[in-house]
Amino acid sequence: MKKININWQILTSIYILFSFVIMTFTGIILFFAPHGRIAHWTYWTFLGLQKESWQAVHTVFTFIFVFAGIMHLYFNWNAIKLYLTSKFANTLKYGFELAISLFVVFILFFGSAAELPPFSNLMDFGEYLSESWGTEDTEPPVPHAEDLSLKELALATKTDINLIISNLEKVGIIVLSGNEILQDIADRANVSPSEMFAVINSGTETYNHIRSGLGGGYGRMTVQELCVKSGVLPDEGLKRLMAKGIPAEPELKIKDVAIEHRKQPVEIAEIILDKKLIEEAI
């Protein structure tokens, strides 16, 4: 049998090319993929793979790309050293161009880190693409609802646990106990958590004001933006928050208010949208 000789230098170079293509492709997919709350809730897939799978492929190829890059330097070090040595002397003749290059790198890095335009515009566009997946049917009732037990889901959605179990059993989904995690029940029934919740929510309108699109994605909106979108006067929304002991400013983001007061963004939104709270405070 003829012995196969592997040229590791060529193999590494070819791998770097293929790896670059895959990293670019997966990076584009992850750029427009829905946020985790929607991806997990609906079992979102692209070309048969869920978001976690695309993230895993992107991460693994990135790490191996770095390793292959190191190997590429190792195999070609003499040629690279000679190139850098000869080019360095020429580069010194072009100090102005070098300064411009370093300045551009500085602007790109710190402009992106500080979220300044136009870099923030690019990220906002990606955010828009990710948020565009959100609809009444794809938004979870509360963040990470798939990780809640039926009892916790009943408490979060203000729904009777017995009604939840009854609705599931009506369609042939057996519930072992109220402590079962929604995700586990959905996996057992071979459906997505969103389809499971559609069954749970049948016959009750308890949480429709959250499922109408306000249950997710608004954490990045300011208090004023949420009020305007929901037809609530900003001053009235702020009074409702104050009535619950939550002082806020119109320009503050919902998620920041929630973090400061150790609440979920959905809870802050519920307070802003609940007219009864301001009436009780008066």
C-alpha cells in the first residue's frame, strides 16, 4: 500500500480558506438570527440547524481558525520574517500612511466599543433584523418562559395551574406534576414551547396584553418610547411607576429600570400599562 504523504503547510492554508468562508457565513446568519428568547421559544432553525448549533459552529471554527493561523505562521515563519524585515524599512518611509492606518484601527475599535455612529447604526440594523422575527405568536409571555415550571409559569402569567394542566391533558399531553419544566414537556410532546403555550393559553385571555408584542423586545426601548407606542402619556406612565415605588426618567431604558429595581422588564411594562395603579395612588 502506497504511503500517503501529507503536506501540512498546504493543508493548513486550504483549511484557513474554508474556515474563513464558514466563519463569514455563520457570522451573517447570527447577525440576522432572532434573539435567544424567540429562538428558544419557537425552535427557530435555518437550513435545519437551531441558533445554538450555528453559534457552536461559528465558535468552534473561530477557535480552530486561530490555531490554524498560528500553524500557518510556524510553517511560513522564515518567509514572513524576511518579508516583514524588508517591508519594515520601506514602511518607515511611509510614516504618514502608517499613522493613518493606526488611527483608523483606533477609531474602529473605540467607536464600536462606545457605540458611536456609524458603528451603532450597523448594530441597530442587526438589532432590527433580530427583532423583526418577533410577532404575537413568536414572543414568549415572559423571558425564558421555556425554563419555568408549570407552577412558575402559572404564577408569572396569573393563570390557574389547574387550568394549564387541564388544557394540556385535553390534547393528550400528560403532565406528571406542576413542577415539570415547560421545555421538558414540550420535548416529550415533540412540539416547540410556543406551541405548548398556545395550548396552555387556550380558553383564557389572562396574558394576551403581554403576548400582543409587548412581552419581549421592549427592554431596549425607553420609558417614553413604550408609553408613546402603547398610547400612554409619558407623565402618566412615570406616575404609575412612582406609585409602585419605582422612580424613573422618560429617557431611561426599560431594562435599566428593571435592573435597578431587581425586576423583569415585563414587570416594568405591566406597571406602565396598568391604568388601575395610578387610580389607586390618587
